[in-house]
Amino acid sequence: MQTAEMTAKIAAGHGFIAALDQSGGSTPKALMGYGIEEGSWSSDEEMFDLIHQMRVRIITAPAFASGKVIAAILFERTMDGQANGKPVPQVLHDIGVVPFIKIDKGLEAEANGVQLMKPMPGLDALLDRARGLGMFGTKERSVVNLANREGIAAIVAQQFEVARQVLSHGLVPIIEPEVNIKSPERAGADAILMDEILKALDAMPGDDKVMLKLSLPAEPGLFKPLTEHPRVLHVVALSGGYSRTDACAELAKNPGIIASFSRALLEDLRHQMSDAEFDQALGEAIDEIYEASVDKVAA
């Protein structure tokens, strides 16, 4: 796929984005959810090999190529890996799935009610390599725990600073300032975050576009101004700890937003399944998330 084709596919948003980017800290939990118990590997290399096998099984399953998954977010090792003898980004291109890469290196300790991203040494080199491998964009995550204006403003400033660096390499950034859905100040945090993002979008020079990956808001429809902003290619939502059923119910109340689910997509998949069972379970999850992404209901 050429860049223009990938851009049009993401802008149209007729489907959803699969988040397959679990990193070192979340990999053991993801593997246990998949039915591989901790202790089944003796080194980080073996652990990452197991999670790579899981991801390859997902992206090569017939259900994944149904056209309902329009993009996938990859961990760096997955981007650099192979599936069926081909580079993973090429496998995704071949089935019409737009590839993104997770670029953040984890979170700082909480300050002012938020967790900023850790420094990203070597980011320019990573972005050059990603572009060379045919990646379309990136994803960077930070976390909002409280409705603290100073903290949220700092998160948005950092996110947009990194986004400018990504854009300079010809890639499209997904900005992900996740609001903790268990926060006692969730609704207030949503409102402050939207306000700060709108200010940052309005201040963007040139005509570049970014994407936003946000927690589903406490007030359905709150993020409509973001979905309609001319500098936003598309808004996507994370499942944020909801079960797939609950995440899909909340997503369906938010017009203009499609899913970018990880755990909610994978929750019924198990290592022990036959290929037919695996594909059926994956297909059922894909169908449910797709429907919530494209068919909206009154809040």
C-alpha cells in the first residue's frame, strides 16, 4: 500500500485498529491471558519469542484479513520480526492492514496527577528504520490519573513535541494520553484533556495531521469536537480495562470514534486452541468490535 492509500483508509475509519504492542512490562500478563503461565520461559528472549508467536498467529489467521481490521499497532520487536518468512509489516500490507509502531519506552513516576513518558533515546534512528520498513505511523502513551490542569497540560505538551518529531520523519503519530477509567476525577480529567488537546491542535503549524487514541469518555459524545477537528486524521479509543462487551457498548455511544483495542480483542484467545477454534474466537471478537466502531447508537 502507498502512503496515500493508507491515509485514506485511516481517515475513512471503516473498521478498527488492533493494538498488538504489549511491551516488556505487560508481556507476562498478556501471555498468561493467552494460556501460557509465567515460568514457561527462562529468559526475556524466550518470553518475547512466545509473544511474537502469538502475534503472528493473530495476523496470519483468516479472520484478521476480513477487511474489518484496518490497522495494527506493533511492538518494535514485532516490526523487526517475520511471519511466514516475510517481514511483519509486509505481511500486513499484503492483507490491507496499515502498520503502526509503539515508540514510547514506558512511564515516569506520577507527578501532578499524571505519568509522562520516559525519554526515548535513539528515536530518530527508530523512526528512520520504521519508515524504511513501510510503517505508516507511530503510537506514544502517557497516563492521566487526576483532573490536574498543570499535569494534563504537561502531558499534552510532551505528546505534541514527540508528534512533531514523528511527523518530521514522514510518519503519522497516534497521540495517546490515556485517562485512567478508575480515576475518581475521570469526568473532570476528560474535559481538561479535551481543552488542552484542542489548544495544541489549533497551534499546529502547516497542514500535518495527527491521530488521537483516548479513553472512552465518562460523558458519551464529549470528544465530538476532536473527531471533527481538521488537524485530526481519526480518533480511536482504547478499551482501558473494560471487558470487550462493556468496551463495545461504550464505544457505540461515541460517533466518529473507532476502536484500538488490545486486551479486549485478545481476551478469548488461548494458546491451546486448534487453528479453527482460534480463528473462530478471533473472528467473533473482530465482528463485535467492528460493529461498535461503525454502527453507533444513541447515548
